[in-house]
Amino acid sequence: MSSPSVIRKPKALRKGSTLASFAPASPPPDFASAQLGMTELQRLGFEVVPAHEFLPSGYFAGSAAERLEGFRNALQNNRIAGLIALRGGYGSTYLLDFLAQDKLDHPKCLIGYSDITALQTFLWQKHGWITFHGPMLAAGFDHGSNGLRGFEENSFLNAVTSAAPWSVQLSGEVLVPGQAEGRILGGCLAILQTSLGTPWEIDTDDALLLIEDTHVKPYQVDRALMHLKQAGKLANVRGIVLGEFPSSAPPVPQSPTVREVCERILAPLRIPIVFAAAIGHTHRPMLTIPLGIRARIRAEGEGVLEFLEPAVIE
């Protein structure tokens, strides 16, 4: 699977822009958290409207048809400037076969992480969309700006509103020092792995690869990384940014940790690697990382990611 031939950037969000909240995967644990997230986005100057009704069906936020219709309607509505996921969970892959039939030439800011990685990978590989690995209504915005389990405000606003290059402090730990440039791609490890063998399988050549997850045992991280390696997805990667993998302690005392697994498998690549960055599933204020634009990793100190081009257009 090759990279897209045309790169499509969304229009920048502005004060007063309307965001549609959509739920392509699981329902929120409660609607109070979603309301807190809406209030926080309103504080930042955005309007938030639902893309569809949330009528939970089992472990999904609605039937596949309801979730697909809501997503499509938000894309087609000229009043909607961007889409913000309600939460992750599971279910986004159900939309992809249907979306494969659509002509998606006009991107909008699409923000989320976890299961939303499925949509982001699809939109990049099939349509060249720049999207945003960042906070969701009930998973980040609900805990407010710059607080525990909240979101890092400057990186969010820089990502979706600024047409100038910028950088973020990763607040991680260097596993392999160095610098490298590439196109930042990736997301949730389990979802990246499940793209393999599909028509939208992620192409990681010359990428700075973002990898994070939660509630995974170290051996499960080992298995997923080995799958990516054996599939050739690590052979031409320029650098790697790893999350902190919360709630992923070894099940047996003295057995390998996620950090040790990552170092053993990835350090031999001899590329810059930062572990435990404040991305995706994290207890710290979550950074917003644009996916698809060119960036530079500086694996020194706590790590820095410099974005070499804006993620949005005026």
C-alpha cells in the first residue's frame, strides 16, 4: 500500500466554528462527561452540535447505519467545520466499507484517538486527509485544559487553527537519541495492526510513527510490534513516538514491562525513539498531534516534535 498521491488539508477552525460530535464506535459511559466536553469546547469559542442521535446498541453507540449516516451528514453539511469524536471504544471499522464508495475530496478537521485511528488511517490512505490524534468530548475535553486526564490547550489550538509551523514538548523518555524527519502517522497500536491486509493498510515508509495504547499486557504489545515488524512496517520508519501505555503493568512480577518490550524490539532499528509521550491514552494533559504532515523528531531530553508545515489551510 503506497502513500496517497494528493494531500488534503482541512480549513482552519475559527472562533465561532461549529463542530459536530459523532460516535462511530462505543457510546459514552455517561452523557455528563460528554456535556463537560461540550462546555470546554464552547469555552474555547466553538459551537458543538450532535451529528446524529446516540441510541446505544450493545457495545456500539448506535447501529452501523445510524453511525454512518451521522458521519456522512456532518461531512456534507456546509455549516459544520469539523468533527469531534465522542469517544473511542470499538466500532469505527464498520463504517469503512461503506465510506470506500464515497468521494471524500473536501476534508474537515477530524479529531479523536483510540478506535478513531481506524477512520484516520482510512482517510489518509484512501483520500490523503490530514486528521488530528487528540482529545475527544468524553475522553480529554471533559477533564478540562491542562489538568490530569485533560488536554493540552496550546497544542490543540495550534493544530486546528494555526497556519504556522510549531512544536510540542513530548514529556517522555528517550530510548534512542537522535533526530529525523518524516511524515507523522500512526495512532492506537491495536487499530494500526488491524489495518494490515485491508485496502487501507497503513504505509509507514519514511514516517515518524506514533504508537500508543492502553490496558494491554506487555506480551500483547510484543505480539503487535512483532507483527508490524514482520509485515515490513518498521523497515523504513524514520523515528518513533511511543505513548505511556497506562494500565499495562506486567501480570507477573519481574516479567518484562511495556517499556522493556519496546526497547528490545525497536532499539535495534537505530532510529530516534521517545517513550511515554503525553499522547492518546495518557493520564497527563493530552497533546494534539496532526497526522499526515511532515515533522521532525528530536529525541533528546524529554523529546520534541517539530511540525514543519501547518496542518490546516486558511
